[in-house]
Amino acid sequence: MSADGRYVAWLTSGAAGNRLVLYDVTARRPSASLPVAARRVRAFTWTHLPGVGIGVADPTGGENWSLYRVRVDTGEWDVLGPPVGAQTRVVRLSPRQPDSVLVATNGRDSRFHDYDLVSLGTGIRRRLLANTGYAAAYFDDEFALRLVETVDDDGARTWWHGDPAGGRRFLHVPHEDALTARILNFSGDGRIAYAVLPGGDDAVRLVGLHCVVDEPATVVETLLTVRRADIDRILVAPETGRPELARVERFRPRTVALAPGLVPALTALRARLGEEPTVLQRHDDGRLWLVAVHRPEVDERYFGYQPHDDALWPLSAARPDRRPLAISCRPVDIPVRDGRRAVAYLTTPKRAASGSAPAVLLVHGGPWRRSRWDYTERRGWLAALGYTVIEPNFRGSTGFGRGWINAGDRQWGAAMQDDLLDALDWAVRRGVCDPDRVGLVGGSYGGYAALQLATAAERPFRCVVATSPVTDLVAFLEAPPPYWRSAVPMMRRRIGDPSDPAQREALADVSPVHHADRIRCPVLLVHGLNDSRLPAEMTTRMFMALANADRDASMALFPDEGHEIVSAANRVAVADLLADFLARHLPAAGFPPVAAVPSEPADSGPAEASPEADRIPAGSTLKLFHTPRHQRTKADRTIQKVRP
């Protein structure tokens, strides 16, 4: 929503490319659909200047984010930096300095982000802080530096009043609490820092901290405490900076009014929607709210709401003009083998054949994140294809208290995998999953977990799909991207330290690339060649290991993508590949088969490519390779089809 409340804007993507839609709030209809000049735009937000926004784009997928000034009256996208090969992050916009944006850029040293104030009119930069080793810096609405953050060698986090060399420590959080603590905002007078902090083994608190130069933090107000749940989507009062609304989620999201005056409006909004709202934004005077509703079987829908007259109207949807999916999603609380409990999401097709259905164990990435109650493209799509989809929040997942996070320390390939198997066994006992028809799907960490399950578990898995996977833990920990420097101590504490010989051996032992010969089911690997987090070499090494072990595997590479597959044409290509792969190896009875997806030829060798290049979706850059075993299996299937 624009600062003056006149417009709402959103990005859309499709075959015609990305577009920026402008919605006129007064007329209650879209007023323009502007082409997006920048390639691979991932975000847009309004500034406090009328008619001016900023966009962030990642042209190559390498996470070298570029900043653009967007003039919505002309549709112009003007580059505001950074230098080629550097990364820019938007840190803060302020109504007190509407003509500037605070950004963090690692152009001087790829390990550290310096903090610059950029003029929205001229593009001129003024350096506010040259980073000499901080993990982050925190500024107020005057763009004055308030705190800097450092990470200790043991993964602990410390916030300081200015340079740590001066010894003016504000707050110290030990490693055990580091992933549940974060500074959110400052009060209007700057004397209070609002933060989320741990409140025990399974609780988190939203608090106000006394924040005066040279003095340590003390809690002056506790606004909210929850157990085994997330606190996020925190909206603050524009003048005071005090949090007014927050979203809490364990099983399903719930919006909490922290300001008593907002309780009636929130209650009325729930009644109008008939569902739980997520408040994305409130206009400064409170007259207009931007609201989202998440339903896994429908989509994410957006609304405008005026509390003063209880007016509610639709804005847009993630799946406009489409019917609800014929699926059912519910949160479940699953017991795991050590007596703990894991929150998971179980999604089933409504028109599945009687009896246990084939299942997909869908593993989220991170691993320090979580699956949520919302519309996610892959969850809904897989269930609509006829699969029971099981999404466990295994130990190490965030959002359930520090105890659950810390239970995942040094458990890659161990107890974290056990939680996945326990969730699968739970689904089998409930009769919603056929134990002999299970596929594994995951991306990033989820891709690692899927491959590792296939190497280590004595289960008859039918197939594995791994997107941008970690395949070698030693290589992953020894060569992180430079801008992850501050995260390295935490990663080595929670995953393992390859500089220690015993830990190095243990890490190698739970790395799928070293155990490709143990995989007995077909594998589909997907990766963007410009991935800066997990180099595509992770996937190509895994593919060659599978080929050398004479395993059935395919590898899809995208030369213009990074850690995530972003372009519409390439996303269609991945969806087609996945649908065809599952239809061949994990067919869902009663559901129509999906047409096979194209491949592209390449030089023959240890791994050969398919010759079906004419079937690649228009605009896709897909390069598809197959192991010799896959080619033989494909030939055998063809012979069986034509044999009388």
C-alpha cells in the first residue's frame, strides 16, 4: 500500500513476463498493469515519496541483488546500484526522510555489508557505516545508528552500542537462544528496542527493552508470550514504533491485537471473512488495512478493509480465476521416537481411490525454517495430482521454541531423519499412506534429507526429487558464500566442524555423494548453474556418482537460474519434469497421466542427454541429462509397450 493510501501494488508473473499491477483504492479497481523492465524482480515496495517505489532484482540468480527506483506514472525502472557483482539489501525506509532509502551493500568487501543512504532523486550514496566485521547494524527512523551485532566463535550473538571495541554491550544471547532472538524496531523516541527473545525452553516473548547508550538491555514491557509457536508479521504504530499487531502460529496462524483499541476492528474483520486474517499493512491513520487470507486448498487471497465502516473488498489472489483445489489439508501433532512431538501438515486428494494413497514426503529447506499453514504451490499441486503429501517440521525447524531447534544440533543425517521416518510411519498407521508407494521430494536442505533417506533407510522408496540439494556436508561447510561469514560459527556449531578430523569423518559419512551406490530408486536432480549458496557442482558430482554406480538418474540444469528456479518458463519445465517423473515411478490410481517433459541433447559420455529437445517449454533454458542406466530403463519400457 502506498504511503498516501491511494494505491495498492503487486507483482505478477506469467508467460508475458513480470508486471506491476496498480490498484486504485478509491475506484476499487486496477488502474494500470506496467511491464517490469528489470529481469528477475523479486520484490517491490512503495517509498514515502508519492508515485515512487523501489524494486529489487536478481538478474542472474546469483543473489547479487540490484536496487531500482520505480516511477509508476511513467513505468520507468532506474538502476540505483550496487556495482556489478555486489549485493544490495533494503534495510529501511522512513517517513522522516522520505527521499532516501537505507541499503546494505557488499561491493567493497564481499564478506561485509556496508550501510549506505541512497538518494531516491539523484541516486547519490552516502556511507553511514563501513562494516569491519559486524553481522548486522540497526538504525532508527532518523537513520541514526543504534546497535551493531556480532557473532562469537561459538555461535552466540551480541548487540553493542556502537563499536564493540568500546565494550558497551547491550544484549548477549548464547548459542542455544541465537535462532529465537531478533531486534525488530525502535520506539519513536529511541529509548525502547522491541525484540523477540526466548522465554524458556519452548516459549518466545515479544518485549520492549530499555535502550539507552552505554546501558545494558533490561525488559521494560512484555507484550506477548507464546509457547511452541512463532511470533511474526509484527506491525507497529507509525508514531510510537510500539507493536500493535502480531501473527502467532503453531498449527495455524492467529493474529493478535497488542493494542486494545484494535480488538473491535480485528473481531469484525474475522466475522466478515469467516476466516483468520493476516494483516499485512495498516495505513498510518488506520483507515485502510491490507489483509491476506491463507487457505491451503484455495490460495492466498488479498483484501482491502476499512474498519470505520466495516467495508471489505477483494484485491487479488495467488490463483486468480481458478477453482479451489480438490484437496484437504490439516495440521497434525505427531509423536516421534524420543517422546517429543512434531507439528506436520497432511494434505490429501479428495478424489483419491479408496484405500491408502501413494505419498510424497515433502521436506522443507533451511533447515532453520518451518512449513506453515498456507497456500504453497508444490504442496497443493502434488495433492491435486493424487498424492498424500506429508510435511513434517522435524527437529531443527524454527518456530516451536529453542528446545526443538537445539534438538537438531549435530543431527543432520541422524535424528532429523528419524523424525521424517516417524512422520511417514504415523501416516501409514492412520491408513492415509501406502508404505510401498512413497516418493521423496525436497529442496536445498530438503533435497539433502531426501537423498540421505534414500541412501540410509531400509525403505522401499519409489523415487527421489532433490532441487538445489546439499550433497557433500564437508564441501558445504568449507566453502560457504562470502556473505555468510557471520553465519559460519553457527553452522559449524549446529552441523559440524570439518576442521576437526573426527567431525569431518562424521560429516562425510552422512553426505549422500559418498553413498550413491546405496540408492535403489530413480533420482531426479534439479539445479540452477548460478547458485551462490550451493554451487551446482554439488548436484553434478551427485549425478556422476549415481552414473558411476549404475543408478537410474536424471539431472536438470538451468544456466540462467540460481538457488531457486524463478522464471515462469523454467518453473513450468520443472513442474512438467516432476509430474512426468512421478507418473512413471509413483503413479496415482484414478488420475490422468501427465505428458512427458522434454530434454535436450548433449555430447555422449558417462551421462547422456535425451534427444527430445523439441518438447522443452517455450522460453525455458532447461538442459536435461540422463545416466546410461536411465537410458537402458527407458528403452526397456519402450520395448515392453510395443511387444505384442
